[in-house]
Amino acid sequence: MSRKANAWDNAAVESFFKTLKVERVYQVRYETRAQARLDIVDWIEGYYNRRRIHSVANYLPPVTYEARLMAA
């Protein structure tokens, strides 16, 4: 754990939420919180984890990267 006021613990989460906002939330106007919740879950499960490439995962989607790790 880092010390108080050190942002290293939150860096990955902050990066994810920035990506979520820029790529999805700011692009859509939601009528209700329920609609927003469903759309965001769909974006995470349907796009972010399954199709969007990640540099940390050798430029593969997380699902593909994890499947290759399990097969090795």
C-alpha cells in the first residue's frame, strides 16, 4: 500500500473510469439511472472486456488474453 495522498493505488481504476466516460458515458444521453446502468454494464461486458485491446495484455482483449494464459 502506498502512503496517504499517493495516487498509485488508484491509478488503474482512475484510468478505467476515464476510458468509460470518454468512450461511452459522454457519447450517450440516458433517460434514467436504470438505463445508464444497463448500458454501462453492456459496454463493459460486451466491448471493454471482449473486443477492446489493452496494451497491458499484449494488445489483446482481456478475455482472449486470459484464455491464452489458461491454455499455456
